[in-house]
Amino acid sequence: MESGKRATMVDVAAAAGVALRTVSRYVNGQTNIAPEIAARIAAAIETLNFRRNSAAASIRPGQRSGLVALITEDIANPFYAAVTGAVESVLRRHGYLLLAASSEEDGGRFADLVERLIERRVDGLIVVPPLDPGPRWAALAREIRALVLLDRPVVTEAAAGTGTPTGTGTPTGTEAPTAPGALRADLVVADDRAGGALATRLLLPAGPRVAFVGDTLALPTLAARHRGHLDALHDAGIHADPALTVAGLRESSTVAAGIGALLDAGAAVDGFFAANNRAALGVLSALAERGLRRPVVGFDDIEGAQLFDPPLTVVRPDLAAMGRTAAELLVERIAGSDRDPVVHVVPVDPVLRRSHLAAPAPARVTGPAAAPPAPATSPPPPAPPTRERDHQ
Amino acid sequence: MESGKRATMVDVAAAAGVALRTVSRYVNGQTNIAPEIAARIAAAIETLNFRRNSAAASIRPGQRSGLVALITEDIANPFYAAVTGAVESVLRRHGYLLLAASSEEDGGRFADLVERLIERRVDGLIVVPPLDPGPRWAALAREIRALVLLDRPVVTEAAAGTGTPTGTGTPTGTEAPTAPGALRADLVVADDRAGGALATRLLLPAGPRVAFVGDTLALPTLAARHRGHLDALHDAGIHADPALTVAGLRESSTVAAGIGALLDAGAAVDGFFAANNRAALGVLSALAERGLRRPVVGFDDIEGAQLFDPPLTVVRPDLAAMGRTAAELLVERIAGSDRDPVVHVVPVDPVLRRSHLAAPAPARVTGPAAAPPAPATSPPPPAPPTRERDHQ
DNA sequence: CTCCGGTGGGATAACGTTATCCGCAGTGTG
DNA sequence: CACACTGCGGATAACGTTATCCCACCGGAG
């Protein structure tokens, strides 16, 4: 029974003594089938251990494949893992299976993946576009009926060469940019600009010299966070010091080295806005290695950040909402909606712990010491909107 | 051009003025095609923007679908995200696309997923079996030609009801259990038992009363870690105190509450072996809330654990190796290998930071203080095999 | 009693691909 | 010069499913 070929609908029909068409109707949940016939078919399916071949079914015209793909930069990254989990959850509820792939920030690999996914006839695609999606991407994107861009906008070269990023206007709500002739894709991003401004504002009480630390500003997300950072400085009447923007450092070790050099050079820095996870880990490492305390605010939460020394304050995008929204928009598109593309911006919320506060005392004490729960030296945080929620 | 139906091989053949068969040969990379003909076909493909329909191709007998699925408990969990990343990387290199799904530890959902994946005719399947895979699993598993169990063995009810877990013998190498009539599946697990023993041994210098903290022991991984814990106690001539095994706590908040109660009751505990991530976070939270220091060792690393206060010592399974190995075994099976099932055990390595050491001084100092890089009070760690490597 | 409408089921044609079976042409050798 | 072999290309049959078309049958009504 278990060896040999699988049973097909023809086998089931023969075993049940009915026509192929009737089995197809039964399998597809039609109602107009006599109960007695239905029972015979059910018995035959059970006996033959029949499983409908959905690949065969999907090649018929007008049939969906039931497959959706998500291309991120790296699934192993907890940031994208959180998003992927939310995407998969929504899609499964809608009956889709999720193909997950990593572009590894490589335009060629990215295009190869998209091509293979088109060959697989995915019903829809959610992508985090790599920094340089490569020359083939613009043409490939047009072949995807349902497309959602996640986390980052992408510059569509096909858009009359104007170089206008798709929907990077004023991210302060749900809007429709309607760039004519451009990529017809929805966009789901975090409110990076507002988040960057928020993080910087949290640091300003400690002093005006707030440094921005992060990956290359060629990344739209990083650029937006930096713009928010500058917004906050400008609003506070502070002239931004270009020397305090430390960009282009990707790995946490590189960040640690860069910030270490900055500190060792005696740069005057009142606080650090670490614009992503790796930057935050790098800054904290550099500080810890030197036994220094400086206010730090990170972007995107880190598991166990409340146990850091000091507990790390972050501004946190709602990653589950990003994934959920992207999946829902995609499902809507697959269902045939031809509304104009939308830009959906998910909020970035502060999670106030202690690292954004000025160091209570620059004096150094020898030996690690257990701190009582609430040291009286730390002032209450300014207007706490979100306090440490235990997520997951 | 972009509206309307996709071009098929027939269209390409017509446009190129050749036969369908010739286009098929060209697409499948056959060599016996005249260069001039090949050029005509290439031009036609380019013009018509033809993409081979791999779903249609895969329904032919003897053809692979090129799809492989991975079912974990929860993709959003960094533990499984790391594994998933490694799996995807290997599979992509072999030309497969990866379907990723979460069982959410629900046997029914798990069986539904497997059923849908069989309908999709996946070439192979890697699964982290849920705690209770449900009644349908045993039958479904036999329908999968290439199957690899990941992270946990599973009790196969079909195995003559003996209740012997598939390959949970002595996990100290690569072996073939060859349980007759049982599930023909490879198994890739971490060396949980050795890891548990190692973690406990790291804690013993601080005192004999080492607590085990973790999720339910019904989970094979947790049970193995606990067995290792008992091994280490036994080897040290210590009689294990059942009151020091705190199992069945799943969420970190629950763990924090449970350990908090234990501490508040004045239980004498010399150290904590936190048998998974959530347990570690819970134990550290409970300690931090009370301003207490106790030696702690976790199982599986946490991003930024070196920044915890104190830096968290863990024993770390090589998650990338787990994923890589599982994928490679699967690919080998898909290729037609009919060797006996193997159990592959990946090592668990210690990452020594400071939390496993006895608190240097029970005295409390007010206010968080910056510690110099190497406090003289902390003794050198016993036989350091792996020292803090900056991974990712 | 007959006719008509409605319903359930049977034959059959796609869907886009691969593969088998040939035939034809070109070339090398006897 | 003729025959045989090789090598490439054309018609055609699956693969397993869905859907269109149509007929047979049954009940109710005229």
C-alpha cells in the first residue's frame, strides 16, 4: 500500500464505482452529491490513501497556486524572523503556504529567487528589497500580480528614471502615492523617521551632542531614522555635528571598534542613538569594554534587553503588525483588488528602561555590585508612554 | 505585453519557428541543439518573456517538485530562526525552495500542515515534531519519502506500541538505531544530555544545590537536559534534591514568578541551570528584581547575553550545524539514498562569561557602578574551552 | 399519461510540461 | 557510389486535475 505510486482521482473513481467528475466535485466540496455516493467516495479515498495533487490542480487556467513567498535579507535575523512569523500565521489562516527565502542583500541572488518563484507561479510576493536589487528586478516585479514591499521602499529604475523612491514621502499615516507608471506594489514600513526623532528626543536631556550610529545611509530605513534624528536635533535648535553621524558600520564588532576609536579619541558625546540592533550591541560593547556609561537608545528591541547593564531603552517597531499588515494586503491583492497602492506605516513605540538616562555618577567603583531594585539616583523617566512589557 | 496570459513553450516554439520538443530541450539545458536554433529560441523567450511553469513540469512522473518544507514550533523564535536560516541556505544551493511553517506546538495544526504539504508533493520534509503530534501523524509520516526529524525525537505510536522514542539512546556520536518497522527518518538533535551535564558541572564549584529550571520534561529535549543535569550531580556524588527541579514553566514570566516564589521562600539554592532561553530570562529577571546574585548557566545563547548584568554564561548548541546537517541529510535522501536512518548529534559548547561564577561579594553597593574590565575578585574560569566569540 | 424542468453524474477536452517514438538529413566509411 | 550510422527535430501521448457539455433520470404538474 505504501510502496508504489500514489492513488489518483481515477483510481478513487474506479474504486468507488463513480465517475472522475464526481470525485472531483466531492474533493472540491460541492454539495450536489448524493449522501450514499459521497460515502462510497470517502471510503475509497480512505482505502487508497488518496491525496489530491495540488500542483496538478494549479496548472489549470484561473487556478491559484496557493503559494506565497517572502524574501527577506536573512531569515535567521530575529528582526525578520518576527516578521516572518506574523506573515506565515496570517497566510496559513487564508490557506496559503509560505515560501521563505533570504536574499543575503545580494541583488543577483535576489533576482534569481524572484525568477524561480515566478516559475513556481506564486500567487503573491512579499519582499524586503535588497540595497541594490539589480537590473533585472524592475522587469521581474511587473510580472508579479500581487506584490508587497516590506520594511524598505525601493527605487524603481523603470519609473521614468526620475529616481523617486516609491512612497517615501511623509510617512505619517496610510496614503496612496499613486506614482504613475511606477511599480504597483503596496509598501509596509515602520515609522523610521518618527522613531529616529523619538529616540533622539529621549537622549537630548542628557546633552545636545547625540551621536547617530548605524549601517550605511544608503539603506532607506537607516536614512529615514537619520532624518528623524536630524529632525529632533533641529527642533531642539541644535546644529547637527556631522562628526557625530557614524554610519556605514554593519557588523556589531565593526561598530564596537568604530565607537571605541571615537571614545578613545576623547570625542565629546552626550548620548548614542544606535539605529539598529547590531549598532546597539556594538555601542554597548564599546562602552562596557571601557567601563564607561553613556546614555544609549536602540532601534528595535533585543531579547533580554531589560537585563542589560544598564537595561537598554529602545524604540520598537511593531514587527508583528508589519508582517500581519503585509500579509493582509497581499491576500487582498491576490483576491483581485485593484485599488491604488498604499503605504502603510506601522508605529514605533518607546520602551523605556534605563540606558537613555544620564549616568547617575561618572565615578567608578571597583568590582561588580548588585544594585538594589530602584536606585534613588535615577530620576523618573519623562512621560513614559510604554513601560517594559514582557513580550514572548 | 504584461497583460494577458503568460507565454507557453508552444508560443515560444511558434515564435522561434521550431518544434515544442526543441524548446523543451533548450530549457532543460540539453546540448544537442544547433547554435543558430538555440539563438532563435533564446530570442523568442526573451521577446515573449517566457517563464517555464515548474508546477506543470512537476506533475510528470519521476519529476521532483523542487519543494522542501520545514515545520518548526514557531519561526519567530530566534532558536528556530537560526536553524531555518541554515536550512534555507543549504537547500537553495541545491536548487530547492523552502516552505516554512509553524506548528505552534499543536498536533492538529501540525497534521493539517503535513497533509497540505503532501498534497503539494514536497520532495522532502524537515520537522520539529510537536509535543503531541496527534493520531494522524504516524500514518502521514510514512507517506513522506524523505523525512528528517529536527531537535526532538518523536515517539512513533506505530512502532509496535513499545513506546521507545526513535533514537534517544546514548547521544554521543553518529549512529544508526535501526528500529525495525519504525519511522524511517533521520534525526538531528543537539547533545542535550551532555549540554545539561556540562552546564551543571559549571555550576558545581559554587555549591552542590544546583536547581534545574525549565519547561515540561515531557519535551524530549528538556528531559535529556535534565538527565544530563542528574548525571553531573551523580558523578559529583551529590544526591539530587527533587525540590530543586522546577519544570513545567513555559513562559519567561511564569519562570520569573516561580523562581521568585522559591527565592522568597528562602530556599537554599547555590546555582541555577536554566534549561532554555525563556527559563534563563525568567531566572535572571527574578534575581534582578530582588537584587540578588546567584550563579546561572543558560542553555542556548541569547543575543547580547555578554551585556547582561552579569554576562550570562551559556552552553550553546550549534544551531547552524543542526540546520545544515538536517538539510544535507534530506537532500541525500531525496537523491535516492536508502541507507539506514542515522541519528546526528551536534555538539553543545560552553560560552563562559561570568554568570556561572559565585557572586564575588554578597555585600550590596548602592547605585549601578561601572566595573573595570577585569575585576580581580573573579577567579579564572575552570578550563575555558570556548571563550566569548562574537557570533553574527 | 405525458411533458418539462431540475439535478446529479458520465464522457471528454484542456492546462503546460516532459518523454517516447520516429523520420529525415547529413556524413563517414566500405 | 551506396549503405549505414549518428544526430537533431517533429508529432504525439501522457501527468492529474478541473470544467464544459450533455444526457439520463426522477419528480411534479398539466
